[in-house]
Amino acid sequence: MSIRPPHRRDDRPRPTGPGSSSRPPRTLTGPPPFPRYKVLLLRAAGHDLMAVARAVMDLTRFGSAEAEFRMWESHHRGRSLVVVTHLERAELYVEQFAERGLAATIELA
């Protein structure tokens, strides 16, 4: 916020060096971003609920409260959104959950 009065806020001299021209700001024209995928943890019927929470904590960077929330959400609703990421990392999460005996799936975000 400026302390100058409103009628004097834009009267400062503009720099006129080689790096400051009157061109419009640059826009990024790179390749389009990668598509994002959701990793969904499915209900674990025969597993201990705390084992599910421990697996979520071990595989992600979630703390215990967030992991328990994901565990209860998958238990009550049948599935829980764990992360949204690119395809290769989503596939890695699904494989790691499968190694621990938990079902997970990937959906396009």
C-alpha cells in the first residue's frame, strides 16, 4: 500500500535501461502440462484399519491425523482420494499399496 496520495501514485519516472522496455509481459509458450491423475484408496475389507493408516503414512508424507482421515474415508465411503499426481508416480503408488495388500486405483483428474 502506498502512502502517496492517489493522484500522485503513478508519477514516478520509469527506468529506461536495456532490460526495461515497453514490451508486454512475456507469456510461457512451452509444451502443455502433463495430465494429472487421482490415486484412490479403496475399502480394505479384511485389513486392520490402523494397518491401512500406517501404510498411508509410510507411502505418503501425511501425518497420523491425515492418514487416519484417509483411512476412515475409504472405510465409510468405499474410496478415498490420496494424492493427485502425474501418471508414473500414480502407478507407483498403486503398486506400493498393492504390495501391502491394499487396493488402490487411478482415475484421470
